[in-house]
Amino acid sequence: MKLLALLSQDKADAEEFLSKGGVRVDDVRQVALDSMGVRGTPTLLLVDEAGTVTDTWEGKLPADQEGQVLAALKNIDEGKK
């Protein structure tokens, strides 16, 4: 599993922003978020190996939705074993 951060800022600014927030990712890329249909931040996209979006979460998540994200990631990780 890899974590990719897509931000509208240039890569150096985005990396600094994430670092200051204690967010560790495998890669950072600059994109026009609206070109991907992202209307607000934060937005989490769960994407499979083929590049298909399998789930999405938007905005600050309440605890139950945070649990959904963690469960989805755990299911992926366990499926790889």
C-alpha cells in the first residue's frame, strides 16, 4: 500500500506543509484538484492497482468514518498477505 498526496500547491510547498503537519506519504504531486472532481479538502480517495477509485471520504471525518477508512485500509493490507 502506498500513500500519495495530491495538492494544488507546488511540490516543495506541499511537502513542507505535510511535514509541518506530521503527515508522511510515499509521494507528493501537484495537480489541479478540480480536474479530478475534488470539490473540497481534505478528500481521501481509495484507489486500487488499476487506478479505479473504490471509495471516497470528504471533509473532516467523524470518528465512525475514520474507523471506516482504517477498516478499508486494513482489508487491503490483509488481502495482500
